[in-house]
Amino acid sequence: MSANQHAPYYFVPEPSKWPLFGSIAAVFLTFGASGTVNQQAAGPWLLLVGFLMLFYTLYGWFANVAAESEAGTYNERVGISFRWSMSWFIFSEVMFFAAFFGALFYARAITMPWLGEPDAKALLWPEFSAVWPNLGPAGTIEQFQTIGPWPIPTINTLLLLTSGVTLTISHHALRASERGKAIFWLFATVVLGVVFLGFQAFEYMHAYKDLNLKLTSGIFGSTFFMLTGFHGFHVFLGGLMLTVVLIRMMRGHFTAENHFAFEGAAWYWHFVDVVWLLLYIIVYWL
């Protein structure tokens, strides 16, 4: 803990270029993603530039914050600010996923039964069958198969639940000043996250090649890949955060009393775990 931990001031950093770089990266990512989905030639290149700028921004910004923290410029007030910021960030992520879960619920529990009613069928298309998943009107969607909960989704559930346990063990070890134990269990958490992403990549290849389940497979395909894909991206981001924390810990950063970077990344990882449990039940079982 720094000598200024309880000092009556609030640290104000110098003007930074990183917010500007982050905004530009977001623009490239937005146009790159939309261009890639719509099969535009420039889409993948814009997406690549966006990711490179994003990683450069994250690296530079994290490095600045880590250096300021290790220099002892942060006090208790700054720590409270960090905690509120991370809390609101995770809340925004909760609402982000709530939008996609809401879209799935609306399509499956409200729109589908309504379209199956006699009046709606007579008005729109008489041959419509209100079953989930649906191939759309007049067979516009190619036949596909859905993915059940076994084996890969169940294995991935066990992996993420186990990673939550290993992360908690690492946190308790750090609070007990057992740095070696904390590093080992945090490394195990990152490895479990990487294995999870590997299984998800295999699942996607199986879906496209063997089941003909694609992003274009109607409302089922779009909601399935948007929910699981964005969750996988969040697992990647959470793993990146934990990797940064792991590297810092190996370099001697953090103390038993002062380690909010670890706590913030752990909050995010546990949030990712909870989202996956909802996905596992709603998308794969129901």
C-alpha cells in the first residue's frame, strides 16, 4: 500500500491520447464487422485494423495505469472510483446480453406463437408451422440441425465453473501473501479459459460443416451465434485481463491489501461465468 493511500487528494492524470485511439478503433471495428457480415471486400481489413488499434490502446492504457499504481499515485478515493467504474462497466455488459436474451425470448415465446394463430396464418402464410427452431416462410432457410447440451456445451460449462473456483483460490492466496500459489492458480484459470475457447471453435466448425447451422439460419442461427459468439469474445477479453494481471503478479506487482486490478478482472470473469450458465440452460437445453 502506498504512503499516499489516505492522503486528502484525488490523482488527476495528464491528458491522454488513449481515449481518442479507442474511439477510432471502435469506428473501424463497427464498419469492419458490418462489412464482413455483409461480405464486403474491405470488411475484414477494416476489422483487422480495428482490432490492432484496440489492442494497442489497451496495452498502452493498461501500462499507464499500472505504472501510476506502482508509483503510489493512487489513494483510497481513486480506488473507490475504480470500483464504481468497473461496477458500471459490468452493469452495461449485463444490459448488453439482456438485449440478446430479450430478442431470443421475444422471437421464441411471443412472435412464434402469434404467427401460429389461425388469423395470422391466413394473413401471412397458411403453411407456417409455429415450431422452434423455425425455417421461416416458404422454406427460405436451409435445413439445419441444432446443437444439444452434450458433450461440448456441458464440458465447457464444467471448464468455466472450474475456472471460477481456481480464480477464487488464487485470490485468497494473494490476500494471504502466498504469491507463488496465487500465480499458479491464476495461470490455471487462464488455461481453462483457453481450452473453453478451443472447444467453442470446434463447436462452430462442427455446426457449419456438419449441421449446416450458420449465422444465416434464420432467427435461431442469428440469436445462437450472436449470444454464444459475443460470450466467447467476452471470455477472450476476460482471459486477456487475467493474463495481464498474471504478468503483473509475476513481476511483483500487487500486495495483499492493494490489488484491485486482480479484483476487477475477477469480477468480470465471474460475470462471464454467470452469463454462460444462462446460455447453457436457455440456448442448449430449452
